[in-house]
Amino acid sequence: AGKWCYDSQDVSCGPAHWKDVNHNCGGENQSPINLDRTRMHRNQNLGNIIFQGYDRAPPGMWRLMNNGHSVLVRLEGETVIGNMNISGAGLPNTFQALQFHFHWGSPMSDGSEHTVDGKQYPMELHIVHLNAKYRSVAEATKDPNGLAVLGFLFTIAEADNPNYNTILAGLKNVSLKGNSVDLASTFRLDNLLPSMEKLSRYYRYQGSLTTPDCEEAVIWTVFEDTISISHAQLNEFVDTVHFTAISETPVKMKNNFRPPQPLKNRKVYASKY
Ligand code: BO1
Ligand code: ZN
């Protein structure tokens, strides 16, 4: 596979070129999209998501890593069996949580991937889940229902969000591409999210991974309620994390979002509430 990047690292391998890296990226069901609330279809089958295991800190440590495109936390792997999963809400099966990661902007500009009525948000959290009928992501990416990603948009508040302190403290240890570190403590995943009672309103559509190879294998759920974080906390991502590895000229990781893709022949559904 060829090299891909975001424009903030190098425009010559930015999102406009991804379709040359993988043909999928020019497909008919790409993500992210603009979520146009005036054109959504209310769907009475879209009830509350059932979150299992999100309310307990797992016994093992979570690993924070810089993959050169984002910082992510692995929720399962050799040392940790997180056993967090989601079901209900029109999902065709149970989906096991694999990892979560962030897309962010810069101190001057927003960085979410999904937009709502044309508005971009400062940051977006993705929790990536695997359809429980598959043992690997490689198998799942051949199925339009292979993965379920939950997207949460951020808004800036005056107060710090203390639930993000463990992750923020770990950023200095994943400053460079390829770095990884066990987080100092585990925590309840639901503490990173808006309160559970506020998650009944969401948008649902069929899409793709938002980075190459852009596989069209994702049931997307983007929540209406937002996560609040302070400006100073958001800036810690931009100030600390780099796209680049130790051997390269440092480039700070910022604006690591793909812009909205054409909706084409798709419908976006709004949950019942
Ligand atoms: S996203 O949530 O659409 N931004 C997204 C984008 C790329 C991936 C996941 C989510 N990549 C895949 C890798 C797999 C890996 C899997 C889970 O993430 O291509 O190799 O197993 O970590
Ligand atoms: Zn993502």
C-alpha cells in the first residue's frame, strides 16, 4: 500500500489522493459525511444502544499508542480482554469494542470528521467495534455490517473534564509515531462519554473507515449529545503528539480528520426519542 497522510503533514499524500492509495476511498459509501438534520429519516427501530462492560474498569491495563495518524487506546489484545460490547439500536449483532481514538483540529480550527448541519466540531472520538461473528478485522471488512463505530463530537467548555486526565497524562509518552505506553490506570469507558441517559438521540448510516483502505464495512452511529473538554485539554493533543517518528523532522499531529464525503445514494436515519 502507498503512503497516505493528512494535508497538515503533507498535501501531496492528503485525503484528495487517497483514492490513488486504495480504490475504496473513491467509493459510493464513504465516511465521514455531513449529517444534514433536515434530510434525515426518523426510524422507530433505532432504540437505545445496550452498552455492556462500559461501566467497569477492566482488570488489565489499556495501551495508549501513536500510530502516526492518531492516538488510540487498545481495549483488547494480548494482555487485556476488555469484554466491552454494544448491541440493540438496530445493530444486526453484538459488536465487541476493539479500540478508541481521536481526530482533532488545531487551536485555531475545528477537527471533527462528521459535521452536523454543516458545522464542524473541535474533536471527535471513535470507538471501533467488531461484529462478534468475526474473529478479525480483516474478515469483517468484507461485510458492510462487519464493524460498528460510535462517534462522539466534542464541545469546548470552561472547565476541564477530569475524566480525560489519565489519557492526557499519557500523551507525553506517545509523542512520536510508534510509541506506546500502558496507561497509569484503567477507568470506566462510560466516564469518557456524555451521560448514558443522553445517548438515545443519534444518527445512523452505512459508511466506511475514514482512513485508507477506506473499507465500506461500517455501521456508523454519531451521537447528538457532545463531550465537553477545556481548550487547554484539547491543546495538549496538538502540543504533545507528532505525526512523525524519532528519525524524521518533527511535524505536530493536528487536523487529522478526513473532510465530509458525498452522501451519494444513502439515507441517514435519526433514532427514535
Ligand atoms: S475510523 O474509526 O473510521 N476513523 C477507523 C479508521 C481506520 C481503522 C479503524 C477505524 N483501522 C483499522 C485497521 C485494522 C485494525 C482496526 C482496529 O483498525 O485497519 O488493522 O485492526 O484497531
Ligand atoms: Zn476515527
